[in-house]
Amino acid sequence: MDAEDIRTLLQIGEQITLEVKKAEQGLPRSIWETYSAFANTIGGTILLGLTETATPRDNTRFEATGISDPAKLKKELFDTLNSDKVSDNILRDADVEIVPYEGVNLMCIQVPQADYRRRPIYINGNPMRGTFKRNYEGDYHCTKDEVKAMMRDSNETGNDGVLMEHYDMNDVDQATLSAYRNRFRTANPDHPWNDCDDKDFLRNMGGYTTDRTTGRESLTLAGLLMFGKGLAVRERLDNIRMDYLDRTNLAPESRWSDRLTYDGMWENNLYHFFTRVLAKLVSNIKRPFMLKGMEREDDTPLHKAIREALTNLIIHADYMTEGILKVEKHDDRFVFSNPGSLKLPLVDIYKGGNSKARNPHIQSMLRMVGFGENIGSGFPTIIAVCKKENWRQPILCERPDLKLVELTISMTSLISEECLHKLQTVFGHSYKALSKEEVLVLSTALEEEGGVTNNMVQTLLDKNPIEAGKLLYALVEKKMLLSNNKRRWASYTLNLDYAQNEKSRSKSQGVKSRSKSQGVKSRSDKRQEIEARIIAFCSTPRTLLEIAEELGYAERYRMKRIYIDPLIGTRLQMTSSSSKTDPTQRYVTIPDTPLLPPFPPQHENL
């Protein structure tokens, strides 16, 4: 992390992963709430030694007040991390850096997302009162249900092996179990479990268990969910619903063309839902003629991707919380959503090779009958299919506000001809100067509802948050993207008025060019105007921030080097002996300095 990285962080507006705090008197008390919040969400950066001086919508105005004793502050940080103040220290020494920035030292703390086995990270020895998470508003106290969910997820054995007391073989839907066992025999003809009765078969599969303390036998959560009678499932798990919506080929005023939800016509257990929905999802997918050896191969890459997505929906859902297992089929995309959160960081999921299913017994049941690739390869399989078909990369996102995870598989081209034509129309000649990465970002902003986000750019282009932020900010600076700050979150939409704005800018530049050719105003004349405005404005002592705001400059320290410093001692003087970069330092016109009439405000990008 260097000064340029910090400047980028302050500009890009992704404050769901950024917290700025003063630290003039040591570590701020609120740092521990933010530490807990970042660790329990997706991680983030804490910058100590900065003061936010403007509204949260303006992410460029921070006073660099600095930290007085970096070594002492760092020791205080780690001493507290290793005390009983926090439940666990997940920071390494390399996660804490002292960074020179605008004449002072800042402390940069990179808080990673805690491993699911170590969550919740809480403070003051009380998980129910001291656990925090991060959302668009900032740090917030977790509810008891959120804390319990993290505690469940920290269990290495998963959630679905728990005994469902008072639910036994009488609560199993025989037709569902028979259908599963028939498929199991076909997939595993020589398996010894084929000779077991239903109870022992379920016991071997993790669907039936015995409480070794009481000797009582019952279905497990996995057994009840996968094979239970609909009534039993609804009685015990009334917090979970299952819903499939086909929104293809819609007639006017229609909300769906087909729907599968509980209507009393089917036993709504997971296996029944899974097989019926899978059949509906692939029903209209074309199967081109392909040979595998000497036999026809009917299984297309898209079939595999859909199976993997539906399998992931089932095995990663949190069935202990309230929500809906929902699948939507559209003309151009499939959308899968399940209640819960992501156990692993997004970057690890996209890379693959590491699967931590919330429901390992259900995962095993599906894998034994051919659903689900090797452990950790499911999501990369989906990505590979989209890449092969030249489709947009699948988007996996966590929606903390709705307490769900959503996967969208889009069947539209990575950059469609229609999209390219639209970009060329909007940006005109400027389009030719765009890099491939910039075109991808702009096309995503155009195609995605709500625009493009930093997280999307990270997954789309395999970039870290700072690299993604720099790319987004550069497009904002070019006026091609518009930043839509939503408190601590930012999305970026296409500037559809770019061409009109360019005409206005070109016309304005044409006027300036003609004026210059007529000898009206030279570069030195413009500098004299700015200096005159500074001298006039500083007839009353002013800070750098006030001067920058008056002149319309975003980079006040660059403005200081170019305009203020040359005037010091001749036309301006400082009001105190403190550092020039001290935010309290003021500048005032030297008495008897001739003042030129102030010019109209002119905003210039330095």
C-alpha cells in the first residue's frame, strides 16, 4: 500500500470495505467494532490518521491529520488484538503498514475476511452483544439469528447431520425414496448399500441417525429435507419455501408461463423439487449431435452448467434461516437464489478447488447419483461453460440486505453486437481509444441492471479492489461512467448523455481556441488570473481546503505546489509556524499587496 493506493481508495467510493478514523490520541475506541464487522463480512481497510471533513457523498475530501507515534500505535493495536478484548486475532504483521501520505504518517490496516471456522469475531467477550457486520450504513450489531448462523457455519461437519427429534421413517415419502434408490442402483450397480433396507440405506447416507445418549432414532435434517413427506417438511421447516418460475415466452400481462411451488399436488421435499426443476430447466435446450467414442453424447456443456448451479443451490442453502429456494428461467438467463451467505470469499469460489458445503450429507446424496462434479470444481465448471460459449461471466453475489445468495448465468454474448453498437453510438470517436478492459466494464454497466460495481470488475477482470477502483475511477474521470453513491456503496452506470456533453465541451474548447488565436488569453494570463483570485480571496486568512473549494480544485496539495508556494513570502504569508500541510494552517495576503479584480469562478482539472 502506498500513497497512490490510498488516494485511489478515497476516490472510488467503495466504503463498504473502507473505514477512515482519526487517531491523534491513540487507537479510537470504535476501531474494534469495525475490526469485527470487516472480519465477519468481506474484509476491508481501516485508515488511521484521516479525518472526513465533508459529507459521505464526497469521497475526495479528507484531512490528513496523521498519527503521532506509529511504532507505539502499532504495538497498542497488536497488544489489544492478543488480549481478551477481541475473540480472535486474524491479523498478520504484514497486514499493518505505516504509509507516508501528504506530509504525515497514516496507519493502514488490512482486515481479511475471517475463515468461516473462526467466525463470529466478536468483542468484549460476548458474541451475542459484541458481534458486528458491515453493510451500506457502516458497522452494525448482528442479531442473535445472524450470530447463531455464523456459529452453525463454523461447524466443520456441516448443518444437515442434526437429529430431527420425533421424525422417523413414517415421515419419509416412499415414492421419493424409491425413485432415488432406483437412480442409485443405476449409477452404482455393485454397491453393497443396494441390499440394505430403507432405514439402513438412509443411515449409511447420513439421512438417519441415533442419539447415542438417549438411544432415540430419528431422521437427520438431510434425510427429512431430501426424502420427507411434504407435510412433515412444512411442519418442521416452515421457514423454507421452494419456488420455480419460468418467465420465458411470456404473453402480455403474464408474470410467468410455468410455476412450481407448493400446491398440494406434489411432495415438496428437496429431491422431488430438484428433479422436477432440473427437467423444466433443460427442457428446451437444444442437443447438437456429438459423439463420445462410438456413442451419441446428449449431455451438452450448458446441461452441465445448469446441473451444477442447481446442485450448488441445494447444498449451500441455510435451511435454519427463513428464505426461499428460488429458480427463475428467463429467455436470456437463469437465476438461482438461496437463503444464507457465502462461507468462502468470492475470489476462492471463482478459483475453485475448495468446497465447503453447508450441507455435506445432502451434497453426498446428490453426488452418489451423478449430480455435482468433484469437490471444489462446480463453480469453475459453470465459468468454463460460459467462457466456451462466449457468454458473460456468471455473477455470484451475496445480498446481505435480503439474507440470500444469488447466481445469474447469462446466455448473452460477452459483448453483443447490439451492445458494441450502442457504445459506439454513445461515445463516438472516443470509443476507438478505449482498451479491451474498458469496453468490458462499459458493456457491463450497460447490460447489468443497476450498473457495474467494484466487485463485478474484480471477478470479470481478475483484479484486486484497488485495481478495479482505478479502472472505474478513470472511466468516471473520462465522463463515460456516472458514479451513483449509495452511502457506503457505489455503482456505476453508463453516461448516456456523453455525446451531448462532448459537443458542449468541444464547443467550449473551440471558443477558447479562437480566443487564444486572437491573443485574448495566454497561459501566463490565466495563471495571473488564478493568482489574483487567490490574493483577493485570502484577504481573510484561509485554509488550503477553503482555497481549493473556491477555485474548484480537487487536488489541493497539487494546487498548493503550483500556485500557493510561489506566492509565499511575496504576496502570501502563513498565519502560524506549523507545517504547510497542517490542515489548520491558513494563508493570508501580505499587506499592501496590489489586488486585481476577482475573476469569475473557473474550474480546472489539475
